[in-house]
Amino acid sequence: MSDPEGGADSAPPWNEPDRKEAAMGMMDKLKGAISKNPDKARKGSRKGAEAADKKTGGKYSEQVQSGSDKIDDELRRRGEGPRGQ
């Protein structure tokens, strides 16, 4: 039985399948935006990577670069060509 005061016995306020469905819907929207604007996606990924690298003092450079590279790989897979400079 759930505790009406929100104690340890209360159920979480969200339903896990609904949360996953919402996340997948957001990913689909993001993929669509990337497809429609590949140059902006590349530019945004580079700027985001630079900002993250600067903010972390380069501590996570490899991971940041890996994320940016994955966006480039996905765009190439979709036929959007190589990364522009």
C-alpha cells in the first residue's frame, strides 16, 4: 500500500514504460532535426564539444571527441558526406 505522505512505501510519480516512450519520441525528433540540418548538426556538435572540453579543462577530451565523431559517423551513414571544417 502506498503512503499518502510520499514516504518510502510510495510508488514513483512516473510510469517507467511511459518515460521510455517519451525518451524514444524525443530521440526520433532529434534524428529528424539532424537529417534536415546536417551542417547545423555538425557545427553544433563541434561547438558543444569545444564548450564541454573547455568547461572540464580537457579532462574528458576523449569522450567529448568520441561523441562528436559519432554524430559525424551517423551523418556519413545517412549519406551526408564528410565533416566540414
